[in-house]
Amino acid sequence: MALVKSRALLLAGCALFLCLIAPAARADETNIVIPDPDSIITFQWENASITTSDLPDRYYVNGLRAGYTSPTGDVPDFVANIGHTLWGDGLQRISVNLDQWMYTPAATDIAPPPASDEPYAGVLTADFSLMQDTDYWRSILGVDIGVLGPDAGAGFVQHNFHNLIGQSTPVGWSYQMPNEPILEFISERVWRLPTGHVGGLETDALPNVTAGVGNLWIYGLAGAVFRIGQGLDSDYGVARIRPGMSGGDGFTPVRDFNWYFFAGADAQVFGYNAVLQGEPLQSTPGVSMDPLVGEMEAGFAVILKGVRISYTQVFQTTTFHGEHGGLHQFGSLLAQVRF
């Protein structure tokens, strides 16, 4: 476990270095990013059962996301001005998403769950973000508004889904985190750095830095993804449900058939995590958060004309003191359609 965290920190340090030198190294290039007239619909599912191993429900169990991304240029003037003031020139889109996260303890057959186990928690948010692209970087500025607690509907979703597939339902959802309004601000930048060709295939690196501030999480992320394939200029890597490393929802195919394999890692440093620690002004369940979380990921993406499909396998180090079972694993399936 310590080795995994050390490697994640090393890669994060390298990514931060690349982030610092990338703008200067490419500042003399002409911005030729192409306007995109199409909208994008996104559906994403992350689940601990979508893995290479047969794992029980525990910890981060399920994530759902549905969203809409506008054509470039279809942005309200006051929002566009914010982006141009912060980042200068670039093509802009807006995205609107509905996200749900679900967390359970490992001991889902005990009510109440052990005090040392991860609490039951559900989060439901509406996410509004501005995305701005150049040929060599993408910046995203977003705000999440929603609720942590029973009103997020996580227990209802898990109960009915388990009934549908004939599985037993965790018995402790009545002990979940209480309702709390959520307000979260996200800022992210991803760089696209071509690294040459291997046997006629393109390769590149995607350094990523992200910061989140609000009453759901206070965290910073640094990492990088490395890709090999064809048509890499079509996007900035696959999208993930945060707080994971994400390339965003916007993609513009540069060939009829685009594809790539990827692998990467990141380090996430948390100052606060309401899912684990609870609300400080209320009497809530809570465990001692691990402030440093490392993730490794690998997968593939295919963009065929107006459809992007990807799969990501994620391996995550402990998020709280007392977590057991080795690296936490989950898979992420993404499907997007342009229209």
C-alpha cells in the first residue's frame, strides 16, 4: 500500500512539473482548435461490481451521472466573459450534469454499522460547468449544488436495484449521514502534450491538476494519463465522476474512427471529506479520514463518428484509517452521443 502511494506521489510530482513548463513550451503555437456545432449527451456508471475481481459492496459503491454539453460558442455572455478573463482566448462549452454518489460500510449486514467502518452516505448534485479549450489545454470551472443525506436517494436506488437483480440489501441505510445542503466549487486544467509516435500510433501525456472547495470536499489533485492510439486530438482523455481525474465531456472526432488505450495515476490530498467525516456542526457518523489518497487507472476509449464509449478500471488506496481489504477497485463505463 505504501509503495502504491509513493508511486502516485512521484507521478503527481512529475505531472505538476509538466504543468508548469507546458504553457511556456507551447506559447508560440497558433490556436487552431476547430469550432464544434454539435451537442453531447452523457451517461456514466461507476460501480464496485464493474471490476476484474468479485468484490462485495463496500466504500464507494456506485456513481451515476447524466449530462448535457453544449456546442462551442453556445455560452451565456456573462459566463463566457468569466472564462476569457481567467484564461484568455479559447473555444467554450457549458455542461450541465446530474450526479449521484453512493457509499456504504464493509459490514452491510450489521445495523447500526461499526463506528470504525465507513458511514452510509448518499450525495446528489446538479453540476454546472464552463469548459474552455485550446489546442494544448482544457480548463474547467464548475459549481455543484445538491444534498448529502437521505434526500439524495442513494438508499432508495440501492434497495430497488438489489431487489431487481435478486441480491440482499444492506440493512443500515437508516443510519446514513443526515441531510445537509451541498455547495462545491471545482477548478481543473488538463494539458495535452504529444510525445511522438510508436509504430505509426500517436502517443501523448495528459497532466491534470484539480482543486475542489466546498462543504462536500476540500481537496487538491495532481496526476497524469498516458495514451497510445489514433485520433488523440479528439479529446483530453475520458471523463470520470469526481473527485477522480477527468478529461471532461467535450470531444470532437478528428477521424471517422478514433481509439486509444491509456494508463495513469494521481494523488489526491484532502483537507475535508464530508462523506467520511460528517458535518462538523451536527452529530453525525464519521471516521478518521486518510488525507492522502492515490489512484491508478487504465482502460480504453473508442470514438466512432458521433459516439464515444470508454471503460476505466480504477485502483484506489485507503480513504480512511481502518479501511481493509487491500486496494479498493471499481469500474467506470461512459457512453456519449453527439447530435
